[in-house]
Amino acid sequence: MLRFACAPTADLTLDELRVALMNFVVSIQREERFVIRIEDIDQQRNIEGKDAELVALLELFGVIGEEVLYQSKNFKFHSAMAIDLLHRKKAFNCFCSEKELDAKEAAAKEQKRLYSYDGTCERLPAEEIIDNPKPFTVRIKKPDSDIVFKDKIQGKLSFTPDEVDSFIILNVDKTPTRTFATAVDDMLSDISVVIESEEKVEEAPRHIHVRKSLGYDKEIEYAHLPPLLDAGVEIKMLLEEGFLPEAIANYLLTVGSEMQGDVFRLEEAKERFDLEKIEKNAVKFDKEKLRLLNRAHLKLLDDKELSRYVGFADAEVGRLAKLFIDEIGTTKELKKRIQLIFDKKEFSSQLQKSAETLKELVAEAPYFDEYEVFREYLIQKSTLPKEEIEEVLYIYLNAKENGPQIEHLYKCLKNYIKEVVV
């Protein structure tokens, strides 16, 4: 099983969406279950309704979990396993105050050395633990040796006992820390692969240490993605700008890899995506490259479906929109471009009279399937020069002086000709 974990404390970031997509695709490739885990143990920071919003946004991008699991539902298991570690003397009660710990950390920083817990409470005699009225946390004892594992992207990674540290597993209020809860939940869910961002790489040895301390022998594979720089842009903003979910997903699955630039839908990712082709180096979010992919995905849309993005439900308008995709990158821009064609046109003083003449003729004209026949009708009825008729017609059908061929425009607009010649 694979999982994507997110906290209902903030909006989904582009980097988190990238992690979610890769976990989802790899689950399909491995024919394993995929679940969404809501890390809601920090009750004070949770935002009401944010969990449903996160799940809905993931579904918009095709990331659908077989289950949505809430971390808080496993509190009893977190507590039971912490107690088990205490009983087997693999964890201990820590009575150090935040002020004491902050002072020790500041001293380590001043001495330019790695800070790790100094084991003060680990060595307390039993009577001092039982009779101690001070509030306490529960810490797991640091490992006896280095934690070593092979990361599918980063390669072999090694962490010393001090780097892993005797970290807190239960807070003063006896709620689990996210590190401990995640390690336990991965055991309970029988997770096989964890794909995370590189900023969480230091959590992996801690998770491994918790599982080993609890006697869990299954080896979970890890893959830590290099940072996606300059990715502070909000997903909602990209959608509002007119980037398709399919294009954003395509971009995030291929950025920073040999696959970059490949165009494929999410359902094709099973065959096209390769986790091990992701490079180790950080990569910058490039909006222009996303625009290129967006154009490609706009072209892949069914004509009628594309027309809905520009305010219609007509395959002909969808085909019209596709005439402009190479110069426009988003649905928002495309909608504005199509709207220009249906808006009132402005003509130069030299063409104004001819434009009025043609507008009157078009209002009374019968339907013509072919552009050439329509043009000949106007030539005969107006006595205007052919070149001038074509120049005026082009502005009516295109709203600009340059663009697609007039024959292609007419083919898409012949059913709307009286609406655009305004």
C-alpha cells in the first residue's frame, strides 16, 4: 500500500501535489492500494473543512484514495505502542522543561555542534521518575548504531545515532508527535513505499528506528524528491489562470527528469512515468514550460469539451478555439480571445462604410456552408472590391488583422455568422 499524508492546516502546495501524484501513480504501477491520510493530530491548528477541501482538490487531479484515513482515529494505537516501548525500556519519560531544552540547544549552536538530547532523564533512577510531579514527555532512546537505507532517488543514506536523536514520541498532553504517529500508522497500514519531498528525509531514519524498536521487520522503501524551487504559486491560482489539471499533473510528474516535456494523461502515466528517472538535483518551477504542456493538453481535449472552457457547448466553437492554441497558453486567455470574435468590432475610417454595408448584407443573407460561396454572394450584392470584402470579413471573423486563415474561421463560425458580424 502507498499513501499520501497531508495536514488540514493549510492549502495544498504544488510540491505536496507532486508527492501525491507520484504516490498514486506508483501504487497503480505496483498494483497496490492507495490511501489518503489526514494528519489531524494537531487539533489546535486544524482548519474546519480543510480536510474535505484537500480531498476534493486531489480528486480534481485524479488522485483518488480507496480510503481517507484520519490519524486521530489511531490515538489508542499510538499510546499503546508508546507504553510498550516504555515497558521494554526503549523509551523513557523526560521531565526537562522547554526552557531547559532551549538553553541546551542554544549552547550547542554557540559551540557550532549538532544538538541532540543529552540523555539527562534517560538516566534517572526509578524513584525519581515515580515521585516526580513535573509534566513530562516520552522520548524514544536513540539507536545504538547508524541507520542506513537506500533511497530510490538519493541513493545510500546514513544517519548517526545523534542525528536520529532521542526524539519525543508523546507530548506533555500524551498526544503523539507527528513523527511517531506516522511511523506507527505506516506499520498499521502495511505501507510498502514512501515517496516524500527531500525536506522530510531526516524523518525517514526516525520512522525506521521506531519500527525496529517495536519489532516491525518489514522494510519500507523510500524515495525523497529533490526540491521544486520557486513553487510558491498556489494551485488554486493556476487553475483560475486557466491551466488544466491534466497539464499541471503532467508537469509535476515529469519536471526534473528525463521525461520532462513528455505529454501524457494521468491514465497513461502507468506506462510512461518512471520514479527512478527523477534526478537528484533541485529544479525550478517553470511556468512557461507548464504553458507549453497546457497547450498540448488543450489540443488533446474533445472539441465540445474545450468549448465549455470558453463558455459554449458546441464542437464547432471548440474547433475554433483550437485555431488559437498555438498563440495562447491557458483557457482563461482562450476564452478572452473567443469573446473578442463575438464582441462589437472597431474599423478604421477607410473601412467603416464597407463594414456597415457588409453587416446589413450578412443580416439578410441565407446560410452558406462554404466560405467561397458566401464570399461570392457578398461580392455580387455589395459591388465592393473582393480584397476589401475579405479584409472586412477577416476582422469580423477574427477580431484582429492577423491569425488563422479565413476559410478555417468561417468553417467554425458559419452557424454564428450573424452574431459575429456586429
